[in-house]
Amino acid sequence: MTDRAYDKDTAWTHAVLPPIAPLATEHRTTVCVVGAGIAGLTTAYMLAKEGRGVIVLDDGVIGGGESGFTTAHIVNALDRRWTELAKLHSQERLRLAAASHTAAIDTIERIVQEEGIDCDFRRVPGYLFAAPGHPSSTIEDEIKAAHQAGLELVHGVERAPLEGFNTGVAAKFPEQGQFHILRYLAGLARAVERHGGKIYTRAHVVDVDEQAEPEHVVVKTDRGVNIIANEVVLATNSPFLPWISVHLKQAGYRTYVIALRVPRGSIPAGLYWDTEDPFHYVRLSNVDGADGPDELLIVGGEDHKTGQADDADQRHARLEAWARERFPQAGQVVHRWSGEVMETADGLAFIGRLKKESRILIVTGDCGNGMTHGTIAGLLVNDLVHGRENAWAELYDPSRVNLTLHSASEYLKENLNTAAQYTDWLTGGDLDDVEKLPPGMGAIMRRGLTKLAVYRDPQGHVHERSAVCTHLGCIVAWNPAERTWDCPCHGSRFECTGRVIRGPATSDLKPVETATPGGAETATPPGGTATPAGKDLARTG
């Protein structure tokens, strides 16, 4: 049988994924890749194609992590903008960054062609235009910064080719790309296996140990079935190693997306972005991956730090209002979703070894450009594993220190924000009485010195877990749109009943003993059964 991607309402959920067996026995391999998103599968593909033994592990289905929530803009027009990056990096580093993202677009196109992947890949132009009230000089400055980075083909046009509204002057980025992310990942997974790699899902990795065996790394899963490898790549959006250092240099942000039906051909194919903060991003896609009279207009934006807002409905409504004002032909909203991006202090991903001699490599910090950063990871990690020099290695080194005055300011701001979240330990709860909690909703409640994450399921059963994130001890917050508990410090996420679904946390929210009206003590396991309340008390590319 085949697996659907997941039950989230994205534009990609119709995709059928190849059947993947769960991890059942211990294996030895050359490289173990943890994470079956674009970074993990591209890395595995590059390694397998060169004959390296490689095993990919994921605790869900292929593309079931943040890769599956992208809008799949494949670009060298980076989200942080070249004007901003020019304040953070030398011209040499800018040119390396631009060259690497351009190479990533080319690499995706080549893989699609060589492996025969049917994923609607196409080259399209990208257009950056000024938001209302923003001067046209913003666009002129971006063009100059893009040229400084070596993107000489970027140029100004009088307006983006949109009939619904006049964008004013725009920067045109030629030869960008787009595709259907899950169909691409499905094809990539098949290619990995065709080249000799192995993929196992439903394998939740909880630790990697460089000391357990000489010259090997032991990858430990929650079921006690291990992988022993020469080297390990953690490609899980926000890896659990290193425990602290990388997470001080990046922060998780949620970004929101809607997809509306529009008549096919009524909007020119392209990628569109404005300069609002947070900015809007737009593209087209086929409906359910097939040609037809309509297309999907995919519109995103309204970002906020993970766990620090609970107004997803309002954010989706603002996106819809923005879209309808500019695209009057837009019809029904057929999909709404959100995703998480990891923003680093200097606008570039962390890709490489934890430290110089480590056998553990990480990929994180997509900065909203996960399609290209994930592909860059495949190219760079493959060279690092083979002991080859790569001009991008220092640029993306996870241990790099590149704190200009501007990036130091960003670093300080994000860490002050993170520190402020620990004051949630001192506040009261969202509710003072569990009886006030509606079905299908969650809330933080205080019980003495303890804070609880309390969820009432649609059947009326109450699930209580500790509200303390199992990564570094922040108090989680309820996300009503996704029905998850989100950590406002480092972006970990948990199902409504406490099961961990996103790192850097690796373990579930801890169970708590709850006193029932009759005086008995009970505890609810993650995803387990609770008893009825009242009788016996869970961003682009």
C-alpha cells in the first residue's frame, strides 16, 4: 500500500508517496541521514549516487516534516534580501551565497531531468515590488545588492506583470523555479533506493553517540533499534544537537499560507514578493497536481515567532483580504496551513560538522529558503563526507563566528526575546477551571507550582501533560490552528496529547499525576486514553 503525506490541509496533500517500511532491525552503514525532507533526501541521493552506503530515518512519512509545509519557491532571490545580507557579509561571501543558491536551482532541475521526476518543475521569473508606503529606492537598492552578489541578470522593470494592481517598479529575478514539493520528494526517495540507499520511516531518533564505538556513531531510536554508521547527518529542520549553541544563533518563526482557486492563465506564471515586514509571497500551482480550468493562487506571509501568537484565523483572514484586493479573480479558499522556518542571525543556513573532527553533521537554519538551502546541503555534505574541498564550507559552517555589528544586534534581540519567554514560569494560566475548556481546545493551567498543558479532545476527555518543553525548559503555548503545543523559545512542537513532533526536543511532554474527584491518582500517556472530565479527571522555500 502507499501512504498519503499527512492529514494537514496543504496544496500538496493529494500526493501519493512510495511505500516505506518501518525500521525493525539494527543496521550498519556508511552514512545515516536523519530526516526525510528535502535536505535529508538530497544528501542521501548525492551520497548513494556516488556509491556510499546510506540509510535515511524519519519518524513520519516522506516529506512529513517542514518540507511538506513549504510553498516551494526555488530561488536565489533570498528571503533576507540582498540589501540586508550585504550588511552582514563581505562581497566575497555574498558571491558565494548567490552562487550556491543558483547552483541549487540548477541541481534540482538536473535531478528532475535525470531521474524522470514528474513534479511540475518549471523555470519562472521572480518579481520583488515595494509594499504600499515603501519608496521605489528599496527596489533599486536590492538590484544593486544583487549585482554586488554576482547576480548580474537581475534588473528593474516598470511593474510586475499583474493586471489586478499596479505594483510599481519591480526587480526581476530571471530563471527562478517552482515545483510540487511532495511529488519531487517522492521521486527523490525512489531515486535514493534505486541507487542503493535505504529509507525507513516511523523511526524516532532520540540520541546519537560518538563515543559508543570506535570510529563509529550509534544512532539510537525510541524503540531500541539502532543504526551504527561511520557518519551521521541530522537534517531535521531544528536538530537536537548541539543542545544549545546553534539554537542561540537561530529562532523559529511560523508563517501562514492560503490557496485560492483562480481561472487558469488569468495570472502570469511567476514568483511574487513584496517588501512588507513580514513580507507576502505568491505563486501558482496546479489544482491537485493536475491540469484543469483552474489553478491555485498560493499566498503566504503574516509570520511570527513560534509559540508567541495564537491568532492563526485572523492571520489567514488578513492574507485572504490582501489577496482579494490584488487578485479580484480569486475564488474559493481551498487550503489553509502554516509552516515553520528557522531564521539565523546572519541569514544563511548552518550546514556541516558539529566541530572539526566530529562524525556528526547538521543541516538547519533554512531562513525561509529551504528548497535551495536543503539542496545546497546535499551538495556540500556529500563533499565533506568524501573529504573533498568545497568553496561553501566556511560560509555555512555551523561553528562560524560572523558577528558584524548588524548581525550582533539581531543575535542579541533574538536571545533577549528567548530569555523573556522564561518569565512564563511566573505567570498564571490561560484558564483557572478545566470545565471552561471547550472540546478540541487546549490551554495552560497552573496547579500550585506546576504548569500543565491541558487538552480536551472532541469526545470530552481531558489530557494533561507537563507544560515544560523537554528541550530547555520553556513553557509551551497552545496553537489552536494546528492543535499543537509550540515552544516559544527554540521552536519545538508537540501533538495535542504531548507527543513530540518537531525538534530540537526529542522526548514527549512529561506525564503528570492528576487527582480525580474521587481522590485517585491517574496519568495519561502521550496519545493514550484519558477519562471523561467531570467523572475521572493534549514561511517560502
